[in-house]
Amino acid sequence: MIKVITFGTFDVFHVGHLRILKRAKAEGDSLIVGVSSDELNLSKKGRAPVYPLESRLEIIASLSIVDEVFVEDSLELKRQYIEQFNADKLVMGDDWQGKFDEFSDICEPVYLPRTPSISTTEIIEVIKQVPPLK
Ligand code: C2G
């Protein structure tokens, strides 16, 4: 039984998020997802998420490939989360390449290629440009 853990904000859920979760699940037998709190997102990205934590948690928890969700309150608690959930692998997109290698004493870090040409930031920009209805 290989347990996989991954982390993210998953704001304005899109196909890039879905694909990384599918590929994370395929790395093992069960998938545990840490969803960033609103405060963590604000401190990481300098803006509040569009979808509040409750909505983001509900979306992720409803996916059939996801076995467990929890709230990621701080980037500094990663080691604790990995131990708490007994994770064998930590999967992240390659925008985090090498960033979690310090945990290789307790689990295997795996970095997967991001889906090109889609991001929450870009979606927000595109929506901003939509002209108002006459
Ligand atoms: N992702 C992807 N392809 C995209 C966009 C995102 O594969 N086009 C992946 C990211 O690499 C990440 C996951 O989707 O593994 C979630 O992305 P974000 O919500 O942007 O997560 P982030 O804010 O980077 O939070 O402790 C780690 C952080 O909580 C990660």
C-alpha cells in the first residue's frame, strides 16, 4: 500500500490541477491532498484565493481519485504532515523541482511536469479582459 501526498491551493480548479492529481494517484494506491488555507495562499501569492478554503476543500474531496484531504496551514509543517499521514511519496509539479528533496529521508519526492499553458493567474487575467455585456 503506497501512500502519496501532495499539496496545493487548487484555486479556480482547472485541468492542470486535475491532471497532476490523476498522475499523483497513479504513483501509488491512495492519495492524500493538503489544501492551502486562505491565509497561506495570501502569504505565498500576495492575493487571497478566488474560491474560499471551504469550496476548494469540497471540490478536491469530491474527486474519486482523492482518498483524504486536510488543510495545509503552513509551508513549514510539511515534515509533520508527511509523518502524520505516513506518506511514502510526495508528488508536486515541477515548478517545485528540488524544493522538497530535504524530505527524502522519510519519503520519496517526485516532481511531475506541469500542464502547459494553463494557470489560475492566467484564467483570472482572461476573465478580467472579458468586455461587459451591452
Ligand atoms: N499544476 C500543474 N499544471 C498547471 C498548474 C498547476 O501541474 N498548469 C500543479 C502544480 O505544480 C501543483 C498543483 O498543480 O503541484 C497545485 O498548484 P497550485 O494550486 O498552484 O499550488 P501551489 O499554490 O503551488 O501550492 O506546499 C506547497 C503549496 O501548497 C503548493
